[in-house]
Amino acid sequence: MATVFSLATILFLALVSVSAAIEVKKLAGPPSEFSIYDFPDPSENALFSQSALIPIDLNPNPTVHLYLNAKVNVQNDVLHWVAELPVDSESVFMLSFASPIEQFLEIELLDPSLNVIPLDNPIYSPIAIDSITVPSTSYIFENPIIGVYTLHIYGNNSDIKNSGLDSLQNDDPEAYVLWFNESPIQIASQLSTYELHKGSPLGLGVNVFDASLLGNSTPEGRPDALLLDDISATMNVVFPDGSQVDAPMSDDSDGPISNDDDEDGDYGAEVTATQTGYYMFQATVQGTTPDGVQFIRTVEHLASVVVDNADYIGVASSDLDSGRIIVSLPVVSPKRSSYRAYAEVYGVKDDVLVPVCWVGGVVEVQQGKEGLYVNLEVDSQWLLLAGATGPLTLRDVRLQDLDTGVILSAFEEVHVEGSNVALADTIVTEITEEMRIGRKPQKFLERLSAVQNLTETGLVGQLVLLHGYCSDRNPWQVSAADFTSGHYFVNPKASISNDEFARKVSDFADTRNLYSYSLIGHSQGGPVSVQLLNYYWSGLDATTTSGRRIQSVGSPYMGCSAAGNAASFGKIFGVGCGKNADLTMDGASLWLTGISQYYRQQTFFYTTTYERDNFPGDWCSLPLQALLSWPNDGTTELQKATLPGATNLGNTEKWCHTEDMHYTAQYYDHARNFQLNP
């Protein structure tokens, strides 16, 4: 039955209709949290690989050889691609093949003795990351012979030309081969820098390591290099405009990740980032193991380069506004209307600088009498809690790009003029919510008033459910009967940052006059929910229920090892939505440096995996099993599904990330949906 409102209620609704303007929180926290917001080093987010992703270029005369060992020729209208690929371990070997013109192609695999290997038992397991789903065919060989195999790909050249693939006219591949061999000989790689600015050098560092020496522990950063005599390392770079270059990687002492020793086993190469946008890097490492066996490994990274401008000039002034110290930072010729900011605040106690708090959040550029500026706010209660006074000093001052987290301006120390203000003679012994997130703005107070007056209207206590990256629909709708008061956000086929996504969610709720609500996110929808709660005032803050404001399933809070590969696979099939830095391990790490511990503690997450066993015993996506760390749900790795400081509600086996995987998609789990439903 339709809800009937009285005339008085209708008039009240008109007065308090939710504004589309989003307002920002003034974040802060105690000095004990400083280390949480340390800016990361790329080595902390190293990727590991025991596989090789081989791009297949069927152009007989390519301008860039996507795989340097391959040969392509055409004879009697038969196209022939051939390459030699080594298997270095007697453990499991897997070959996966993906191409939009697979029906025109034939694969032949020869063992080291040049005997044809029967490909009799194909496994059709798609490569699926949210709504990017591409078909692939895989073959598993247990107890393979060690040695160099020969891979042949044949096709009718006329059929291939008539297929209409755009890649035939440029340097993009027409297919991919994923060559996986479970082996202790692996590679670890990292971006050379997080100074991702136009005009700056950018590249990769990579080294070979022996995973058997690590035991069952997961390394933090890149493990020590395994020094081998016969190593060849090459970096392929795809620039934002699609152009490509190959660069040899060197372990000279002046390399981008070298420890100042020649031949230290740390290989690196860099290019100049001449364009803004996304760069795709692939390192290919070939060599010989200590046992004299050849091996090949590749690894892929995605990085987003922004325009670098020295926005903040390194001075600060302050004013006192009803117990809050307003610190103004002048900016010059800003190319953005808002930034992400962070600073550690120090005061004076017994003539010594002492830590008081950190402050941060989204700051908006404002026009003043003396020019443009952004404001940080320091609640004077933090000074009273620390027993300190002014003048204030800021340390580790950062203005960051709101979408990528890249630092645009940074200063080690800034003295705040006029901050030796008189404070109330009050004893503060505990941290209040207002100290943490600032004063509630007037429009939010109006929202709260609406919530208190509209409890019976059905416009409060609602549930908004979010999809993930590049979804063409909201996956939660297939289980709509499991959720009460559900509103299903859809932004189809989009690849957008967590921040832009969060603002769209806020607009979605506001246009429906949802005065208070909780969020359930799938995949990227989890980080997006945290982004909204962390930085902006919304209906999340007005919820009247005692339940969980944010819950998620299958969310890669710490990034995904295969995020760069998703865009590559999607591109050759003409599906997908492009690249997304927030989903990479590097991008997620930069994103996490802005998320308050206060709001991490208010987040609850679930995970799923296949039935955990040794590969190839079980999987969700067989080809992605070769690219992701184990275990995983076919997209999100269990190890990277954790939001540090949040509540882990447990893992459920035999549920996968999305449809067409080995098990049912996780959003069909009615038992968990019952727990999610507020």
C-alpha cells in the first residue's frame, strides 16, 4: 500500500529537502595515529609473479614487438605465430589462452623433445573482474617435463584481417597467453616512485627471488634478490596515448631501485612521464635458475600520472573561531578546486615542541583578500588534551590529488603565524566526536531534524546497495527479496575514482530524499562507502539505527594484484571501462593514507574464497588464479580484502566474486544477505 503523508508532513518535506551540495568533515586524531598516515614507499606494495602474461601480436610487421622472442610470418594465407617458452618446475604447469578471434585460431604445443602435446581437456573458465568478463580456455598439466616448450598459433590470415579488430591497425595485442608454472623461482616488482607527476621519471624495479627461502611467511616489500649470472630484463611501457616503448632493465648502481651496488640483482628502468593519464608497465624477466633451467616471468603495474604544480607555498596563518583554530594555507594558481590534505600539529609544552594531533580531510580552495587559500581546522580541545599551547607548528604537510592520492605539494615543517592564542582554562581528558570530525554544519543539523520528524514516513533508516567497478547493473538486485528498504545505486559501465563514486552515491541518496541510510558495497563499493563516511557529511551520519553503517562483501581495500591486467584483457575484447588506479595495490595504498582510524572501526566486511586447497585443487577463475595471490574469490585476494582497523566478519568458502566463475556469485548467498540486512 502506498504511503500517505499529511499536508503538514508534505510542507515539512518541502522545507527540509536534502540539498545536493556535499559538505566536508574536519578530520583529526591523536598523535598515536601518526604512523597510520605515513606516506607509503612503493616497495611496500611489491607484486609477486610466478607466471608470464604473453601478449600475442599477429601483425607480421609490428612497430613494437610485444613479446621479443616471438616470430610471425604469413605463407599461403596462413598466419603463423611461434615462440619458445620454458617450464622450470615439475609442479603444475598451466596454459591459458584468450582472444576475441579464438574461433579463427589454432594452438599447438610441443614439449622439449618437440612432441605434440594433446590438448584434449580444455577448461573454459572466464577472466572476470566485476563486469569485465572475457572468455578464456585453459589447459592444466601436472608433473610436466622441465625444459623449453614451443607454442604455435595458426590462423587464416584473411579471416583475421576481416575480423575487424582495431588492434590489427595498432600495436595492441590480438590475444594473450598466460603461461603459469608453480615454482619457487619468482619475481618481485615495484613502481620506482610515487612522485607520479608529468615530466618526472617513472618506471619499475624488479628482482628474482627464491620463495622457498621464505617458508610460509608473506614478505613485506620485495624479498632479497637471488643473484643469477644469466638474467635479461625488459620493460614495456604503454603511454596514455597508446604509444609504446621497450626499455632494457639494468642492475647498475645508478638504477631507480639500486642499493648503490653494481650487479646487485635489482633491475630497473625508467621513462619520462611526458603525458598525464594512465601508464601500463610490464616487466619481462628471463634467465637460468641455479640448476641450469631456463625460466620466464612477467609482472604488470598501472600508474596514473597527474599534473604537478607547487600549489602550496609553505607558509601558514591562523585565526580562532569559537574554540577552533583555523589554519590558512595560501595556494598559487591551483589547477584543482579541492585537495586532500594532511598535517601533524605540534604545540609547546615546557618550552618543547610536543605532538598534539593530526588534521586532514578534503579542503576546498577559497578566495580571500590576499589571494587563494585552503583551510585546516584544529580543535583547541586537542591542545588542552596534550597540555600544550601555541604557537603551532605543522609537520609532514601534504596537499594531495583527491582522486589519486599523489602528493602535489609537501613541506617537512611549517610555522603557523598568529597561533599563540589564549585557550580556556579547561581540563580535557577524552576525545569527543567533534574533535574527531568537526562541528556539524547547519545543513546537516537540518537533516537530523528531518530524521527526528520523519521517522514514520519511510524516508529514514534506508539501505543503499552499491555495485563495484565497471558494473552494468547492481548485482544486489538479483537478491532484492533479501533486503528491506533497499535502494540500488547504478552508474553503469564506469571506471571512476573512489571519491567521484562516493559523491555520486551521495547525490543518488539526496535526490531520493533519503535522510538517513546505511550502505552495503560489493567490490569497489566497499572502499566507496568508506570514502563517503570518512570525508563527507551525508545520510550515513544521520542513521538512527544501532546497526552497522557500512558493510561490504568482496572488497579489495588493499588493492588487487590483477587490476592492471583487467583493463588489458577488456581492451582486446572491446569490453570494460578502462583503467582504475584505486583498484591497484599502489593506488589503494595511497587511498588508505587518508582514511581515519575512527571510521575504519565503523566498517564491517565479509570475504569469500573457493575451497582452500593446493592449486590446481580448486579455484574461482582458473586463469586469474595464476595472477592473484592465494586464496581469492576470483577477483579479490583474501590477503588484500582487509581494511586495517575494521571488523572482519569472516570468510565463506565456495562462493566467488561474480557470475560465470567456478562457484555461485557471493551476492546470491541468502544466509549472508540476511546478516547484511539491517
